[in-house]
Amino acid sequence: MYPLSKKLTAEFLGTFWLTFGGCGSAVLAAAFPNNLGIGFAGVALAFGLTVLTGAYAFGPISGGHFNPAVSAGLATAGRMPWSEFVPYVIAQVLGAIAASALLYVIATGKADVNIGGFATNGYGAASPGKYGMMSALITEVVLTAVFLLVILGTTEKRAAVGFAGLSIGLCLTLIHLISIPIDNTSVNPARSTGPALFVGGVALQQLWLFWVAPILGGVIGALIHKGLVDEPAR
């Protein structure tokens, strides 16, 4: 059992890596000139790879949440004490902000730079596909709930040992493949907060949805999982 300080450091580093790697791929490589960019599919894979590698690197220390919605779901499922929830969230948000700051410095390091949306999330005019608020809200709730079902299911004692990180990373990749056109994919309030702070405007005005919907989805996913695995008293 690691002390809370080391868990929080691991969550900071893991969320930093998720935000820097995932959002960095979107900002720096998605639309690279001359059709050499990685596109939506590449960004989706990048987010999945950050969680996969982060889970194996930091998961043994902190559980590898890197996401306030995941922490809310795990606390709801009884996998972590609620007393650690707020410290985890603070560490995660700080990690995302630090990654976004570093990414901003890198992205603005060339002449005539235009960082665009800087990988922020949004709906309506701020949506890549111009989807409305209800579409974004439903998408974030449902996909975060599924994400928690995968996380909780693959980390059960009866699950295959050693494959949780791979399953979780692939799940996040699939989530991004589905929802990047809808709202640029959040399912993670910390990941949404970091870039939004450097863009401001609509990104900050709409940030509430990318806190409320993922956390609600995380709790719903945890409750469904508990209903599936809890055995009735004999």
C-alpha cells in the first residue's frame, strides 16, 4: 500500500501523460500539412495508447485513474475511499493543466501559428460535426458509463490477470473513434479542463457539460457493475 502522496504523484504524472499525448496528437499531428496528418483515427489511437502505457506504469501505485469520472466511478463501486476522491481530482486536474501548458509552449513555437481549438471539447458551433448539446450530453454519459464497466470488469479478481491495461486502452480508443466528431471526446473532466483554460471563451463556457456528464456516466457505470457482480445473500 503506497502513501497518499505517492498515489497523487502517480495520478498527476498519468494525467499529464494522457493529456500531453492525447491532446498533443490532436494539436500537433492530426491535421499536419500535405495530408501527412494522423487524422481522427490516429488521435483516437493516441489517447488509447496513453492510457494503456500509463496504466501499466502508474496503475500499480495509484490504480491508474487519470480521470475524475473514473475516480468517481471507482469510489461508487467501493474500489477506493471517498476520502481520497477530492485529492485525486486535484492531482488529475493539475496534471492536465501542466500538460496543456507545456503543449501550448510547444505549439506556439513557430511563426504564424494558429492553435485552433487546441483539442478542447464543445457542442453546437464548437463541435467538430456541429452536434448539439443533447447529443454531446448523451454521448458523454453513455460512453463514460461503458468505460467504467470495462475498467471495473477487467480489474475484477476473476478477470484475466495482466490484460486490464490493454482492454482499457482499446476501449478508450473505440470511445474516441465514436465521439471525436460529436464533441471532440472528453469522458474525462481533467483532460477537458486543461486545454479549455488556454483557449477560454466558448471552451470554458461549455466546460460544465464535460464535468457533469462524464461524472454522471462514471457513477452510472459503477452502479450497473455493482448490480451485475453483487451476489444475492443466500
